Amino acid sequence: MKGIGSSQGQRGAVAIEFAAVFVLFFAVLYGLLGYCVPLLMLQAFNDAAASGARIAISVNPQADNYETQLHQVVTDEVDKRLAWMPDAWHQGCYGGSYLEDAPLPTETIGEEERVYTRINVCVSYPYMASPIVPLLTLPGIGTIPRLPDVLKGKATLLF
């Protein structure tokens, strides 16, 4: 006997519901996995840049080859912090260098002039140029993951 709630009238309904729910579930799962790696990279960049800026204070500014020592110490520290990551995943922001070559700013307070040293350390990766996690475009949802063009971690220290 066929009634209103018989299984004959429900054929295909489960498949349609599954297809609708699967797209949403897949988008959430892929988004979760797609954001984990870039955000982990960004956190590592911030940590490496801060560590590079902190270690820069240990270099004696009165040394003859101060600039060379400074670049070497900062590069070594940043590379040490990012050793777990492939080298192709990180680069410096300043023409390949992690350390910005900036002049020493001066500030006059009253009659005294004090010289400050500003250290800028930056680590970046052009994510949209070569994404690590492939970008996926889902209908109605858009591109997953949605990230900035360049992932960048930066630290500035003034002493």
C-alpha cells in the first residue's frame, strides 16, 4: 500500500541532502586545513623577526665591521628559528635581506642630541604567487583560503 510517507516518494532525497551538506562540510574542513599552514608560517615569521631584532642588540656598534656582523647575526638567528621550514618558504623583505639598511636617526631633546639605532627585521613569503595550500573556489562560498598576497612578519627595535 502506497501512502503519503512511503519510501517510494522519497527516492533521491537523501542524495540531494548529502550533496548540499557535503559541500558545506568540505568547505569548512578545507578552510580549517587551508588556514592552518599559512597562519603557522605567519606566527613563525613574527617569532623569527622578533628574535632577530633582539639578537641585533648583542652586536657592538663600535666594531669596525658593525654592519657585516649585524647582518650575519640577524640572518643566522632568523635562519635558526625557521630551520624547520623549507628555505623556499621564507625570504627577507629588503631585497632578500632580513635586515633593513636604515640610517641612524637622531633626536634633539633640549640642548642634547641623542642618537638612536633602529633595527627593522622582516621575513616574508609571497603566498599568492605560489600558494602552499592550493586555492579552492567553491560556488556560493568563494576562494578558500582567503589570505593576503604576502605573508609578512616584522619586528622593529629602537635603542
